[in-house]
Amino acid sequence: MLQVKNLHASVGDKEILKGLNIEVNAGEIHAIMGPNGSGKSTLSAVLAGRDEYEVTAGEVVYLGKELLELNPEERSWEGIFLAFQYPVEIPGVSNINFLKTAINERRKYFKQDPIAAKDFLKMVKEKSALVELSDKLKNRSVNVGFSGGEKKRNEIFQMAMLEPKLSILDETDSGLDIDALKIVAHGVNTLKSKDNATIVITHYQRLLDYIIPDFVHVLYDGRIIKTGGKELALELEEKGYDWLIKEEA
Amino acid sequence: MAYSEDDLKQDLVDQEYAFGFTTDVDSEKIPKGLTEETVRIISSKKDEPEWLLEYRLNAFSVFQGMTEPDWAHVTYKKPNLQDIVFYSAPKPKKELASLDEVDPEILKTMERLGISLDEQKVLTGVAIDFVMDSVSVATSFKEKLGELGVIFCSFSDAVKEHPELVKKYLGTVVPSSDNYYAALNSAVFSDGSFCYIPKGTKCPMELSTYFRINEQGTGQFERTLLIADKGSYVSYLEGCTAPQRDENQLHAAVVELIALDDAEIKYSTVQNWYPGDKNGLGGVFNFVTKRGICERNAKISWTQVETGSAITWKYPSCILKGDNSIGEFYSVAVTNNHQMADTGTKMLHIGKNTKSTIISKGISAGKSHNSYRGLVKIGKGADNARNFSQCDSLLMTDTCGAHTYPYIECENPSAHLEHEATTSKIGEDQKFYCMQRGIGEEKAISLIVNGYAKEVLNKLPMEFAVEAQKLLEISLEGSVG
């Protein structure tokens, strides 16, 4: 589904990704772990198409297409979803209106008619139940006045509504208490299928108790320095990153 | 009776009339320039009574002693009044029985704005009084309103049919001497709308008037007078558009609202006069004086969506004279390219327990300047007056400007005043968030801006709110920096 080859990316003069390689296939969950400043959030931003990041070398192929040539909304329409580390507030735009616009813009791209109100509402009801999002929050302005946990649940709700092929969860566990974490993980696990894939970016092993990865990658200084199974996460939890960094050096 | 040859002749004459419309509306003009003679000509063309001519002449003499104000945060080349035609009227035609008979040229302009007249007529029951250039060419729903005693007609008709009302109220809220443009308007106003709601009557439909500038180089001096008698209610909509022009066009309207005891007036405006091109060439100069007076327990609510005009100078205000009266001002002003807007409100608290609310949302893009200018004045006798003001500015680019000039004068210690102001730049984060969800940049901006302005848009009548949202989107097209 996704092949990232020798990816180099910079912000201003600073190179952050320095030859990153990763391959993700349908049906897989990949966890990317690493210390602060290793380039985790840069990777998610580059994949989603944020323009502050300049790709200086490398290639990203997504479902046979050159991903880097698509603009952010085209990537979204093609099935890439980024759950933001810091979900953005949009005052005056209701959550529901926001999602309806998003869904209809994608339908327009695929030359489909706008979604019928009845179908949309049915979908909202079904998907919001998944992350226990209350009716109140559905009608409120996007993320305005949401608690940290509500914002993250809202991200997963949006993910469920947009039915992406490749989801990237950027530090979705940060700021979540254990109950919210379980709800979020439940949502992600329920949405998992043999046709979609998930990249979970996280600091902590904790989330991986609930979302079981097929692969764990360690990102350090802009490169993947180690790849393993789910047991690698446990090892990291126990020993930290230092031993790997030393090994690398 | 047998069908005679004479009947046939008559039928043919009538028929020719019915099909005799031309698409370019002919206008009857007077020579350019402004002198006392101009004022006399206008008055005589309109066959006005002596008292109105005197009113105009007084205003003209006041006007001659005034200079054009320059305190607003706008710069422009002052129009040469000697180069303006002060009166133009479509040639008289057969009275129109229904909207279907309206000049197709007018309908075309309306449709470009996305307003289908037929649709409005059917769906909303809106009575529409066209002001095409200076003389009303069609009035509808008059009969239905007539049954309730509601008078809704052109200003000229009101002068003829209800002179006592016009004479009693004209100039009572905006005196001729009020300001330069009001004085000018009082001297040369050509036509406008008149509305009277009788005691205790709730006007069953939204009243609306479409203003349009049609003739190149013709100034528009509209006069609106709206009287809500005791305990009545009316919602009035005003929307305007002007076709593309290279020359600046002067528009100096005066609107006076009178809300008697326990009456309520809701006055909504969507203004999209031609704003000039991308380089700031052309566009309408919109210098408007709008003011209302509230008697006991009365309420006046101004809602405006301002997207057009090269220069806007406009402060819809409320004089809260009666005890317990309420004034409201909700405004969205959008400026793009080289547009300049200086707009806001004055809330003058005179009566006891008077309340006012001001919500102003400025949106600036391109190289435009957008200013909020407001005055909240609490008089000595205005015990327990309350005001809440919120003035927000949203910047779309680094090259535009937003300015806020809130003035407060308080002479009564029991007043309760709150003021909030924010300035923000449209967030890259917000845009990216939308784009990541599949909402492209232009659409994202429209969504964010409409969200920002929602508090005000929500105050508009339903069918106007949709139109206004479209307008914001169109006005900001290509503003992405």
C-alpha cells in the first residue's frame, strides 16, 4: 500500500528526515516509536502533505501513485487520514457540517452525488457510538471547548466517518487517561480490516497494549534504526532507547 | 355587446404595450451638476408638494455650508459633484401586474446573484419593491399588505398618498444638518422606500427592496423611511448589487427608522455594490446614514453583511430614547483587493434600563482596510443602561489592515459596559486541518470564514443567510495569499 524510500525532508535549513524507509501493506498495523525530535511528527506531516516541509530526496508510492505529487485534499480523497496530535479548533463550524462537507467534497472527486441526509445521519449515529461521542459534541463547533480526550475521540470519529485506507495516528495517546485510551483503541481496532492499514506514532508502549502492532519501528535522527515485532515495544519500554542508539553509533 | 372594430383597435394597442418591453431600459436624465436649480428640477419632475421642495431647498442651503468629512480611515478621490447626474428615471411604462412582467435585464442581474425571484415569491412570500435606478418599477403583494393596513411603497408614492405621515417623520431621526452626505441626500434624493406598520400589527412577511445602480455616472440618493407604530413588528430586508463599472459611483442613502412604543424593527442588509477591480479601479462609494429611534420598550435590530463598494462609510445607529428600549447591531464586513470600509454603529442610551448589543466581525483580505468605528454613549438619565460590544477582526493576508475605534462616553455611573475585541489571522493550522479531511483550500477558507461570521449570519432571515454565505465565498475568491 505504502512504500517510503530514502525519504529526506527539511524545515527551513534543518534536515529532519534523513533517508527513511518503510513499507506498509494492507491489513497491517505499524507502530513508529522514537525519542523526542527523532522526526515522528515530521513523517506524518510529510505524508499528509503539509507544505512547511520540503522533501529534498526520496520517493513515496501510495497505491501505485506518486504520493508527493498530490495535494493534501487529494491525498485525503485517496484514503489517507491523519489523526492530529493537536486537533484544530474551528469556531462556528459544527462538527457535523464539517464532516458532511468533507464527505461530499470527496464524493464530488469521485463524481458521486452528495450523500443523502438520511444515510449521513445513520452513519453519524453508528460511528459516534464507536467512540462514545455524545450528541452534544457532534453539534458543537469543531473541537471548540472539547477536553483533550474528547478531541482525540473526535479524531477517531472523523476517521470512522471518512473510512480511510491508510490511517496515521500521530501521538493519539498523548493527554489521554486510561479510559479514553481504551475507547480510542477500541475504535481503531474495530475499524481495522484486511483492506486498510494503520501507522501508529507514539512515545509510549502503553497504547500498544490496546492496539497490537504487527511491526514496531524505531525512528531515530530521521531514520528507522530498528524494526521488530510487538515485543520490541516491550523491550523499549524496559530498556529505553539508549541501547539502540549506541548500537547504531 | 358585439365585438366592434373599436374594441379590436383597443386590443391591439394594449397588446403592443404588453410586448413592448425593451431589454435596455431607457432613462430620462437631467443635465450633470448640482445647483439650486437641480434641486428644483428634481422636485418638479417628481411633482412634489411645496413643503417637500422647501425641505430640499433648506437641506441644500445647509449642505452648501458643509465640507466632506475626512475622519474616516479611508482614502479616495472626492467625487466631483458637478460631474454627476442627479436624477434619472426609467421612462413611464404600463403598470406591472406580476413579477413575471419585470424587465428581463433586471431578472438576469438578480439571477447572477443567485436570487431567483420566482423562487423567492413562491417559497418565502416576500413582497418585493424594486428600486431600479431611482424610480420604483414594480411593487408586489401590495394588496395583501393593504388588507392589514401596512403601507409599503416607493417614497414618491408615499409623498402623494400619505403626505401626512411623510411630513410628520421625514428628517426626524436624521436631520438634514446631520452630516455632509445626509444633507446632500436630503436635497437631491430621488426615490426610495416607505413603510408604515399600523398599531399592533405584526407584518406577516419579510419586506424587501432591491437597489441597483443602472446608469453609468448616475448618483444614487435613496431615501428610506420606516415607521413601526405602537406594538407592531416588521422585518425588512435590503439587498443591493451594481453591474461592473469603470467609474466611481456615488451612493449616499439615508435610512430612518421609527419604532414607537413596544414596536420592533428588524432591518437586514446585504450590500454587494461593485467593489472595483483587482487594482482598485472603479467601484461604488457608499456613504450611508442609517439611524433609528426607539420609544418606550421598542427594539431596533440592524444586521448587515457588507461585501461590496470600493469605499464604505456607514454606521447604522440607534437612539434609545424610551425606557427599556433595545438596540442591536450585528455586522459582517468583508474587504478584499483595494476596498476600504469604515463601518460600525452608535448606540445612544437616553432612556432608563436601555440595552444595546454590538457584534462586529471584520474580514480583510488583499490590500484592503477594514475599520470598526463605534460609539456607545450613556446619557445622564440612562439609569441601569447596559451594553455589550464585541469587535473581531480576521486577517486573510499580511498586506491588509484591520482597525478598531471603539468610543465610550458614559455620564451615568449605574451603566454596565462590556467590550471584547480580538484580531486573528486565518490559521494555516485550520486550513491544513480542513484540507487533510478533503476540503480544498478555497472551500476551507469559506468554511472557516462563515464559521467566524456565524453569530451574525444567524441573525439574518433564513433565505438571506444562504445568499450571504455565498456572497462571502464569492467576495473572498482568489484571496488566498
